[in-house]
Amino acid sequence: MNVAYVYPWDVVGDPSAPDRLAGLGVEAVALAAGYHSTRAATPYHPAHRVLDVPYPAFYLPIRPSSWSRLVPASPTWTPEDAYLQARDALKAAGLQVHAWTVLTHNSHLGVAHPDLTVRNAFGDPYPYALCPAHEDVIEYCERLVQEILTVGEPDGLILEACGPMGFGHQSVHEKTSGADWTSADTDLLSLCFCTACADRYPPNTQDQVRAVIDRALPTEPAHRTIDEALGRLADEVRAVRVGLSTSLRERLIAVARSASPTVPITLHANPDPWAAGA
């Protein structure tokens, strides 16, 4: 199946967009239902060419009774029901619509709830990364999936950032590339030591991670992989990280199956167990 990834603002306000997509041989559209901040090119839109999206937003109407501690934000740059408007226009052109859903990547909620974000071994928070070791974060993800399936009624569900995100992030004016860190260091900086994660690791893991990153033992060469850096701890640490992603994935699939037993589910994934991207 030929799938095109599309934002609601690509369709809303551009009546020619659905037929243009269908004319390209697209069969299904992955339409963003919940997405992080971005700067998007819109070369075909009649009203704009570049759109700045300053914060993560939910593109369906927000029903207060459907949320708990964490509540997504509505957009101001496109209608609050932009997903529904775009969905209807795309389906009228004969296209399937799958709900493209970003889960733990949310700087708006991370800034508002710093206690729920990923924190590295030095205690530095990553405000763009909600940590799924916290029950509040898992519940938010469950409610997000439930609401999209209930209100959005998609033909399929696509889950992105279904696990703890790490150090790598294309932030505003990113200024970390010049640091003297190896790829193993950035993997180590992706490990979360928030209050819900720290006790899951073997004793002294946080101290060892700090020492490796800071080269506390200068006689040792830089490690090429995170497995070399952590040695005997690597398997246990990796199991914690993979376990968080697995648990979140299983709970969200259960929610999706309960809400819509036959909806296809797609996950963005990486075969590297240390991967910490979307």
C-alpha cells in the first residue's frame, strides 16, 4: 500500500490536496492527529509556503472529560478540528486515513510537568521527552490513543515515539554537535534517571555513566559502544529501557484493540535496542 505522511494543514484550506495525493498513486494517508512542534514547508498550499508550529498539539476537539493530569494543547495555526476536516476531505477522494500519533515526544507537556520528563545521569531534564516509567505518562498515551480511535475513527493507527526518547533531538538552534562526545556518550546521555527510572538499574549505574561521559578515568580510551562503556551492566540496563518501551506498546495495543478490534496498527521502530529516537 502506498502511504503518504501528511499534516492536517496540508489539506485544510487547500481543496485540491486530496485529489493531488490520489493522482500520485497514494492509497492511504498517514494524517497527523497529535504531533510535536515543527517548521513545515507547504509548497502547494494557496495561503502559505512555510508554517511555524510553535508547540505540540492535538488536532481533534479536546473533550475535558477524556483527560486526566496531562491534557494536550489545541492548535492556533489551524482549526481545532483540523484532523476531522482533513480526514473527511481525504476520504471523499477515496483515500484511507491512518492516524499518525506522536506519544512521548511533547515539549509542551514536558515543560509543564518537568517531574515526568527523561533526566540523564547528571539530572538534566529533557523537556521534549516524557518518560513512560511514570504512570501519568502511560495513562496520557492510553487516553490519546483511545480518544483518536473514538473521535477520529481512523482506518489505521500509526504510533511514533512509543517509548522513552533520549539525547538526540532536533531542537531550536541545536548547539550540541560540537561537544567532545562519542556515539557511545550520546547513548549514555539518553539513559533516563528520573525518579521512576533510577532504582530500576543495578546499583551505582548512574555514577558509572557519569564517569564514562566525563572521562573520570583518563587513562582509558573512549568507548566505541555503550556495551563497552557499561560492561557487565549493559544487559541489565538495556533490559530496563527495552522493557519500558515494550510495556507501553503492549498497553497501547490493548487500548486500541478494545476501542477498535480490527484497526491496523503500525509502529515506528528501530532494531537497535539502544535507539532513543521517535
